[in-house]
Amino acid sequence: EAHSDEMPIMPQRIIAELHKAVSQDAFIACDAGENRLFMTHYYQVKRAGTFIQPAAIGGMGYAIPAALAAKLIYPDRQVIAVCSDGGFVISMNGLVTAYEEKIPIVTVIFNNRALGWVKHGQKGRTIASEFADIDHAAIARAIGCRGIRIVEPGQLEGALLDALDSREPIVLDVVTSIKPSYEDVMSPLVRPLWESLEEGKPR
């Protein structure tokens, strides 16, 4: 999947391209949701202390404000916010701050038009977990940031390198496949407990 040319783009391909593009000391702030599960499973950090994420119940909307803070602390390092479309709409107002204060973070959106973790957990009984096809790159441009919508895997490398080299805030809105699920990266040790909770029979 890390080399897949499938469209919509596989999350594994996005993560592989991100890993290739970032510098050794790049700082990544991850959001809550399936995007975080995929990142913690597939992304290999290059140095200790370069990856942060919300824990416990998970704070959607964490990535952008965390990235803004990190860029203020580490102005000479690449700083990337990785989020889903759900997490992005919760904290996209942070881009106003990025634009006004000239804080050049890179935001990468896994845009699968859904709350992926919720949708997959609903097992086909979809309730309020799908989104319309929203162009988040256009929203970024309306705010004053650069916004690029990526629909083909071959666009990823150039867009990431350009964004990481930029001195202005940029949003890469990546049209992402909904096929991969949290279940694909779930530990075999957790699966029996998770299945029992889904069946309403806690062990």
C-alpha cells in the first residue's frame, strides 16, 4: 500500500511519501482519529521527540494548534500538522492565526469524507459519520494561506517538498481512501476485548 497508485490515495502511500520528504528533525503533530492510528502504525520517526499526539479519549482538532506552538518553539525546523477532514474542520480557524502571524506550518489532511473510526465502527449502519466532498484547500486559500488539493499519488512528492520548503502556511488536502480501517492496525492482543465490547459482553 505504501507504493500504491490507487485512487483515492491510500493512507499508507501518504505516510510513506511524508516520511521520505521530511528532514531528520521535522516535528509532526498528529490529530485524533484513524489518521492517528495509521500514523502511529506506519510512520517511522527519524529522531526522538519529533512526534506528538493527543492521548486518552483523543482530542480532535489537536494537530493544528499543536503545530503552531511547535513552530514558535522551533522556528528553524519543519513542522507538520497531520489531521483528518473531521479534525481539520474543528480547528481550521488556527490557519487564521498562521496567516496573520506568519507561522509557516504545513497541514496534511487525510480527506476521506468521513469520521473514519466512527464509520468503520458502525459496521455498515452509518449514522452521521460521512461528509460532503469539501475542498479544504479552497478554504485555506480563502483565509490567505496556500491550499493545494491532491487527487493523484504522483502529486504527493512534489507538493510535500514544495510545502516543506515554503515560508508560508500551506494546506495539502489529500483525497484519501476510506477502505483502510482501524481494524487493519489493531493489535491481536486487543481484538478479543474490542469484539466483546462491540457485542455488549464486557469481559
